[in-house]
Amino acid sequence: MSGAKQLGGGLLVAGTTSDAGKSVVTAGICRWLARQGVKVAPFKAQNMSLNSFVTREGAEIGRAQAMQAQAARVEPTALMNPVLLKPGSDRSSQVVLLGKPVGEMSARGYHGGRQEQLLGVVTDCLEQLRGTYDAVICEGAGSPAEINLRRTDIVNMGIARAARFPVVVVGDIDRGGVFASFFGTTALLSPQDQSLIAGYMVNKFRGDVSLLEPGMEMLRGLTGRATYGVLPFKHGLGIDEEDGLRVSLRGAVRESVVAPPLGEDVLRVAVCAVPLMSNFTDVDALAAEPGVVVRFVDRAEELADADLVVVPGTRGTVKALEWLRERGLADALLRRAAEGRPVLGICGGFQVLGEHIEDEVESRAGSVDGLGLLPVRIRFEREKTLERPSGTALGEAVDGYEIHHGVAEVLGGEPFLDGCRVGSVWGTHWHGSLESDGFRRAFLREVAAAAGRRFVPSPDTSFSSLREEQLDLLGDLIEEHADTDGLLRLIEAGAPAGLPFLPPGAP
């Protein structure tokens, strides 16, 4: 692999649809290359996600790109995700440029000209990465065949054309129609774009690969393009999600089988699936604990048997508060607090639990009463807080990250990270705090005591080690089931010459 260290190129991982597996494949290629000694970086020109992360330089990027950077064994930076769109409604999003918010914009306004103007910014970021790393693995968004948006595209074929990167299209065979999707995606592109579509990769295949081989041969005959791998369906990869909640509201947060509880009881955690829920990955560390069962819920009665209720982050604090009240969840939370049953609010969830909210920024609702469970007053500021704090709580070291416009004035209670605690109700702006193993165990012991459960946290669960194991599984998927020699040729030399044009193409 000594030659691979001088690749000097890149690859775009596109998909036939959203959630086809682009993030997983990109992360897997990054981990596989890193294990070969290649200095590799992930890149996504434009990401739409409410799951974000704060880099060490205080820039906000998508969590998927932070996870891919970890797969590549490099520190995430704003260059890896120069444009982040954070939806605030069905029609508008906050635009985060190079890690900092620059305003709200409607979808029409963004695609009507603003997006096209950003092509120079994203290509500059990509070139900076190419000047620093041996290879850059780009992730597309949605489908490259969204022909209504092609003129302003900066994340799929727009960036591939600008960088002259070859493209591998990933299809989720679990959804059906994967061969038609591969063919149709290619045939709807212009001749120039088609010349960069090097081939395909099948994701989430179940069964005997030999049964798929005739179809792949026919696809090659029809398109002149190879299939660069058939990745098997795997339970419990547990990677950070990007565009939305991929599990049922009343389903478990993880598919993987975890060890049985150490104590006599399990702990049941209910996460309120508030509107515009952000950074719901905060509860992944709870779900990783043996004997902790995590569910997302949207009905008041689903809180009845919960030992802990989490009110997570949200991009719409006032909207989430209204939702909780409309569904009876607010009253259920008030009853829980009165009974001394545990509640944890994180970021927007913390703000909801306070006494009062002044918001002329996010919702522009003005003065709004919170649930009054914590002695906290929230004032929304136009300047967004983007920080990576460290501290102690419950006698343990804690690391976290902050992403919020709301500034908290804490008027009482016991100190808890940057927030407070009153009885069995906790609130903090810190995301990621539960990934600190010692703190998570101490917190779960407190929850178990308050809930009257004979639950014992595992003394050796390491969330960072579990995440590394999951990233290695992604690397294994590529190493064992992809045409790695073919991928290396693409990264180093680009798309093969003379790929046939499939009619009708696009203008």
C-alpha cells in the first residue's frame, strides 16, 4: 500500500436516494484508507441536518462529517462541511457558512441563486483539503439526478465536475428497484455528468450474492459501468444520523443487541420526540449501556413507565413547548417532577423546563412562559454560542459541546454543568455530556435511586471504544465486500475514459 499514500485524488459517493447509505459508505472508505496509511479527509459541500457538532475551532458542522473525520482518524474542521442548512420549518433553514450562521433563508431563495454563489466557497474548501490530504472522499446529498436543481447544484455533480472527481452511486437494495435506480440515475444526467459516473455500489444486501451477479452483469452490459461492491445488511452500526430520525417514534434507538443488565432491573428512558429535534444522538450513550432501554415517544401515556424522561435539543424551542402542551406531555412532565421522578433537559429541552423565555430571534414569539420546573430564564441572542466546554458534575469529569442562541440566567437550584438541578430535574445546554463514561454512570446511579430501580451501570462500558468498534465495522464492510483495488484506481486516476452515454440524458 505504499503507493496508495500518494493518491492525491478523490471520489464522490452519491446515492440513488436520500438514506441510501452515502454516509456509511463514505465513513467506511475513510476508515479503510486510514488503516492503509492514507491521510484521508471527508467532505460534504452542503449538508441539511439538525444533528450538528462543534469543532475545536468553534465551527458548527454536520455530525455525519464529524463522525467521518473520526473514521479517517483526523480532527474535524469547517472545511469538511462548508455549508450546513438547519431547517426551522418546512420552507426555511438557517444557513451556516464555514461553521458560523449567516441568516435564515427560504428554499426558493437558496436554490434561486444563493446556492450557486457558494460554489466558489465550497470548491476553495475542497482544494484546501486536497492540498493537505492524500485523498478526499466526498459525500453527495439526496440524488444526483434531481434535475430540477442541477443548475444550482454544489454538492453532487456540481462539485464532481468542478473537481473532476469520479462518482460511485450507492443504492439501497432493501428498498427494491436498485437496478432501475442505478440505470435511471445515470440516464437522467447530461453527457458531461455521465462521464464521471464510474459505477455503482449495492448497499444492505441480504442473502447469497451469487443471486445478484446476473443483474450486475446485465447492468454492466447496459451502462458500461462496473459495480464496485455489494455491502451486506448489518444490524447495529449505530453511526450518527444526518437528516432525520431513522427509527420509529416508538422503536428502540439502537438495533444492536447489548449485554444483559448487571443489576436486577433495567432502566427505561423515554425521549420526547419534539418538533425539529436536534442532536438526538445525545441519547446514544445511554442506549449503549447494558440494561438501559431507550425509546422515542410522542404520547403522554408513554411516559408512565419511564424511569427517566429526556427532553432533547430542538431548533424550535417555543414550537416544542407548544407541542408538549398540546399533547399532554407538559402536564405529564409536571406530574413527574412533583413525584420526584427524573427528567433531563438538554439544550432546547433545558430551555423548555425553565420559567420564562424571551425569543425575538428563533420563533420571534416574544415572551413565553416555560414549564417552570427549573429556576432559569432564557433570552435568545442573535449571536450563536458555539463552544467545547469541559467541567465536572456528580464528581466526574465531563466534556461537551454547545450550540444555541438561548442564553440562560440560572436563578437557583444546584449547579449542574452550565445549568442547574432541582430535585430529580436536571437541565444543561451541554450536548455530548453523556459520552463521558464516569459521569454517565454517576448520572444513571442517581436516576436509578430516584426511580427506585435496582439498576447497576456497567463499570467498563466505554462509549468511545464502542464508537471505534462501529467505525472499524464500516471499514471492514469496504475491505471485505468492495472492489478496493477498483476504488483505489478511481481515487488516483479518476473515472475510466470512454464511458458510454445513456440516453436521454439531461440538457
